Amino acid sequence: MLSPSRTTSHTSTQRSRAGHSHPLTQPFGNSTTPANFGTTLTNTSSMKPEYIKRINNVLEYIERNLHTNSDLSLQTLAKVAYYSPFHLHRLFKAITTEPLNTYIARKRAERAALYLIHHPELTMADIAFQCGYTSNSSFTRAFNKVYGESPTQFRNANANNFSKIGKTDSKNGKKNYITPEYLCNVNNHYTWITMNATTEVQTMPAQHVAYLTHIGTEGIEQTFQKIVRWALPKNILHQPDANVVRIFHDSFKVTDANKVRMSIGVTVSPATKPDGEVSITTIPGGRCIVGSFQIQPAQFEQAWDGLFIWMNEKGYKKSNNNPYEIYHNNYLEHPEGKCIVDICIPIE
């Protein structure tokens, strides 16, 4: 499932300037991503842009504070949104389709699941602390409620997740790399990455992004189109360092596809202000594994999987920062229908 990011100064940025039209001025097709992406906050046409903006603020606040014992109560988040608790509760569910407390419990458990997968050296107590649980027992109860198994059972079932030969469906409908049913073995994945990508560790700069929130597995092309339509009259996409990006706030390995949240946006100057339902965020700077690809839309999943295998084979650990993609062309205009894209995984 998903991941990562790149810098505007990367060499592939120059590749993107070859065409006459800017990347993604036409829609992505449904097959362009590891899953078919779906419901978007921007599709809630009956909602005022101000509602969406405030819910975006709440989503970002929750994400920033999941790893702490910070107060994520309805009362506190209502202050973040500048709504009454009653209004926030109703509005949050109407926009995200999930009750607020259910969303927070799921996100905390999913963060713990990623620790269990990517950090086998951490104890259960370490992970409970890192994810804001007050005790091992509260961690186990909350995790079991989301995944139907204990953290220990989950860790054992997903051991060496990117170093075994295949994948099968798990209880949650996710993929476990544990049988020879996937594309190929680890060596073939590694060879594919070597042949189809330029992969290196880079120190990425912080990047400011104007974005729309997209949740789920359908209609992602409309969200790409919408952010491009917003950016074009502002001359943003004609700036030499502008890029279209997609940030993944969830992983398809641990999150149901229809609940995966993404920020689809364009890089902007620090002076850019929020505009209606278009919010502003910052991709943190730091070390990333950057894979530069020219691939068919159907190869995105293989690219992501291979890059995570490359990360594990090289001994790197994923950080808590969100992975993301930077697009450098419109694949519909490429003579071979290929996407020129950087995929990056932030690392410790």
C-alpha cells in the first residue's frame, strides 16, 4: 500500500518540462494507482468550503498528535474547528463518513500496525507509548477491536512483510506477503527496481502544498482535475519549481482502501493562503528514499512494493512522515502512456 516524496530540484524535474502542457491537466484513469481511489471531501457538493477547510484542520491536528498523550477529545477538537462539540460531531461524520471517536481509534491502531510491521526491534510497550496508548492492556484492547487480533498475532502474521515471496488476503482483506501468489520473489522485485528506477537516498527540502483531501477508492481523477483547475488561473503550475503531488496519510497495508486518506495538491510558495476547500500543508524536509520511475499506470503497485523491499534490503527504517509521489508529466500525452513520477519514502 503506499508511500512517498521528492524534491523539486531532482533531475526528473527537468524531464517534466519537455512537454508543452503541464502535468495532469487531464484526468488520471482508474488504473493509475495501487488502488482505485474513491470518495473525496471535495465531492460533498452540499458542504460549504468553510466546513471542509475546518475538517481538514481537525484531520491534520489528529495526525500530528496521535503519537502523544495529547487530548483528542471532542471538546478539544471542537476548539480546533471553531465549532460546538455537537456541530463538529455531526459535521465530521457527514464529511468523512466515520464518527470522530471511531476515526481516532482506527488511526491510532493503524499507526501501531505500521510500527509492528516496520519496527520489529520495538517492544509492545514501546509501540504503545509511541502511539499514545496509556498502557499495554489498553493498546491490546483497542488494537483487537480494529483488527480482530492482538498486536502480537498481527506482528507474527506480518513478519518480514517485504521479504517473503508472495501475498494472500488477510482477515481484513489486506495483502500479506507470505505465499508465492504475488508477482515474483524478492530477488525479482529487487531486480525490477534496479532495472526500472533510479533509486537513492536524498535529503529533501520542506515543500508547501495547496491540497484537496481525498478519501477512498473512487474518483481520484476528479480530485486531480479540481486542484489543477484551481491552480491554473493563479499561474501556479507555470512556475519552474511547481509540481503536482499526492501525499498518503494511510497505508493500504493496514487501512481499508475505502478509508485511505490522501492529500492531492500542487507545490506552492510559503506565502500562499488557504482558499475555500483548498487547504495548505507542509511536507517536512528530511531524508527520503527516492525512486524515479517512468512506468505504466498498472505498475504503480509494483513500484511501491519494490521500493519498500529496496528499503529493507538496504537496512533503512521508514520514519513517521508520510510518503508521497511527485508527478512530472501527463501520462495521457506520453507516447508510451507512461507516468514520469518520483516515489519517496521518508526514512529515519
